[in-house]
Amino acid sequence: MDPLKQKFFEKSSKLKAEVKSLLKEKGDTKVDEVTLKQVYGGMRGVKSMVWETSQLDPIVGIRFRGKSIPELRDLLPRVEGGKEPLPEGLFWLMLVGEVPTEEEVKWLTSQWAARATVPQHTFDALDALPKDTHPMTQFSIAIVSLQTEGIFAKKYSEGLSKLDYWDATYEDTMNLIAKLPRVAAYIYRRSYHNGDHIAPDVTKDWGANFAHMLGIPGEDFKSFMRLYLTIHSDHEGGNASAHATHLVGSTLSDAYMSLAGGMNALAGPLHGLANQEVIKWIFKMLDALETKTPSKEQIRKYVKDTLAARQVIPGYGHAVLREPDPRFVEQKRFAKDNITGSDIIEVVWKCFEVVPEELMALGKVKNPWPNVDAHSGAILVHYGMTEYSFYTVLFGVSRAMGVLSALCWSRALGFPLERPKSVTTKWVTEYLEKQKETTTS
Ligand code: HAX
């Protein structure tokens, strides 16, 4: 057994036993109550699932295994001379709850390099699609097409013991994450660079090899990719891409089918697609204002016009967070440290000074602050990646690490089929009626 798998087996066996006795002793303890507003309102805040890899606090933001993003930057291994954490290190931390050593991260990089070969039929399936197919559609199709490599589905059809579900899921997770940068880079190059593909360089770490295959030059972009892939990976279990992966996975669909489900959720404009919408909205604003350096007052007027047209300001607001997203703050820090004189980044910073006031003035927005998607596009544009329809694929490559490590935990802990209860409005009105009768009688 490989060292990571061995660690995962030991940790998950221990937690499985703990959870078993916890449920035996305290299984009927109430941990939440649900209001009608929550039932109709997208289940905000309802505690209804377990997600071991990260947890979100409305004020301090995301913590991966208890560690904040600035803490991760200090703790996780980096390449020699590098300033940003290696995403491989975060995957290790999420999967087994321990900060890896440099040697362990090197081992993981080499594992993923060894598992990265993409079957020809995935490239053929992509090449059969019109070039202007949205990159997220291509990404989802490619992930499903990779299922031919799946170990869990194959073993299950041959008769797999429940006790071994986690093992096959771990193998699928490692294989799938290893292949995603190549698949994503293939989509980028076929969509925007005449199919002029760049061969992988297995001497590089996972993020740097991805940057290399995308064809965006420079050490700074490699550095940004490492940071980007780290901070977009996980946001506890209730967000749409994580929850969709979890739900599909709960049917014992394998890692490939589950991740494709998650990616289809990520492709929505209220979720991951917001990263393309932000830059699209900024480009439109600059066109409309006929300047690359709008003033705050010009931006304010454009924001007001967007809101008056009953459209959202992309990149702002969040279902859980109530402060500026630390992932936004971290990208701002990266831009400050590494980039000077970028008009588009200045625009993002000016928006940060204007948009929250305007959203607060609406009187209904619970969180007027920027989220993860408000900043990334401007940095990508700065490095030459202007094709914003591709941005959500970058997010997807990173998100795979969080949702698939969580899927390994779901299998190891033996989580059952997810099946909440739905009701009709007729049921609701009758229930309320009955409650009135009981309180008045
Ligand atoms: N612009 C305009 N209106 C906004 C808004 C924004 N950025 N954010 C919230 N609102 C509005 C909502 O549309 C809602 O209006 P109605 O009552 O008329 O329907 C009202 O304010 C209350 O919403 P909320 O409770 O504050 O927010 P929700 O939990 O319902 O929604 C969203 C959270 C992220 C979907 C929302 O803030 C939004 O649409 N933001 C813009 C899109 C975006 O950036 N999405 C990415 C989010 C982070 C993420 O998942 N990244 O991948």
C-alpha cells in the first residue's frame, strides 16, 4: 500500500469507529431546527451533512483542516525559492489531516505525474465537439469519458466488498486528479490556440506543469497557478459543486461521474461561472465608458445601472460569508506582491471600494463583499489569459482536489444514499393550519 493510502486507511478506520460509537450513544441528539424560510430558501445554514476536509466560518472564511489561507502559506511545502504553497500539499492535508513534509509532497507530485496519461478517446471525444463549445461543457464531457479508466465501477460490477469501496475510490481520485491538468490544457489549446498542444513536462510540479501545458509563460504565472489551485480547492460541503459531487457520489456513482456532476454545478453563473462573468462585466463596463482607467464615480454609475437592470454584480455576495472572502484577499496580496501598473487590477480594486456601498444600499443583500471570483480574472488577463470562458475550468481543476478527497472520506465512513424529504406547498399550508388549531385549542 502506498504511504498516503496507508495513512488514509489508518485515519479513516479510526474515525469510522469513533463515528459508530458517537451515533450509537448520541444519534438522536438534535443539532438543528429548520424554518420554513430555509425550506423554501435553498436550505441556507441547515446542518445536514458531514465534510471532513474543510469548514467555512461566515466571518473568518475557509479553514482547511483548521488552517486559514495565510497559515497554509507558511506551513505547506513550496518549490525551492518559491513563495506560494504547492497544491499537492493541500490535497495531502485535506485527505489525511496532516501537513506533509517536502518529501511527501515530492512523492505525491511524482505519483500524479505517473498517473497522468489521458486515453486517446478523451481527446477524440473533445475533438468531435465544435471548437466554440463552452469549455465547461467540454470539461464535463471529458471527465465522463475518462470513466473508462475507472476502478471502482469495474470492481463493483465484479462484486466489491463494502469494506473496499474506499480503496477503489482512492485510486480513482488519484488517477482523475492526475489527468485533469492535461485535459484542461487540451481544451484551452484546442479552443483558443488552433489545437497547438504542448506536451506535459513531468519534471515540474502539478501546478507548474499545468501552467506549462496552457502555454502561458513565466515563473510568476506558475507561482499564481500554485496559489490559485490551492485556494479554490474546497469550501466545506454545502456549496453547489461540493454538494452535487457528494449527492451523486452517495448513489455509489464513481469519482468520474460524481465529479462531472459537481462540475456541472460549478458551471452555473451564481457559482463558479461567476469568475468569467466578473471579467466579462468589467470588459463591458470599460467598453461602455470608453476608458481602461475609469474613476470610482464612473464605476459607481455603472454598478447602479447594472442593478437597475435587475442583474447581479458578479463576484460580490455569498450564501455563507459575511466579510470579504479571504480567497479574494489572498489574490489581492499576490497581485500587490507581484504585479505593478496593471489597469485591469486597479479596476478590480476600485470596484472593491464602490460595489459594497451600492449593494448595501439595496437593503436586502446579506453580504456586500467580494467573493473568490472577484479578483482572479484580472490577474489571468494580466498574464495574457484573456479567454474568460475558460476560467471556470481552472476553478474546476482545483475544486476536484477538495470534493474528491471528501468523496474518499464518504466511502471510508460508509455514508449512505442521500435522500432528504421534500414537501408540497399544499402540505406546508395544511401543516401550518394544523399547528394553528393545536395552539388555539
Ligand atoms: N448583486 C446584486 N444582487 C445581489 C447580489 C449581487 N452580487 N448578491 C445578492 N444579491 C441579491 C439576491 O439576488 C437577492 O435578491 P432577491 O431577494 O431579489 O432574490 C438578495 O440580494 C438576497 O440575497 P442574499 O441572501 O444576500 O444572497 P444569496 O445567499 O441568496 O445568494 C449569491 C448568494 C452568491 C448567489 C449572490 O450573492 C449572488 O448572486 N452573487 C453574484 C454572483 C456570484 O458572484 N456568485 C459567486 C459566489 C461565490 C461562488 O460560489 N464562487 O464560485
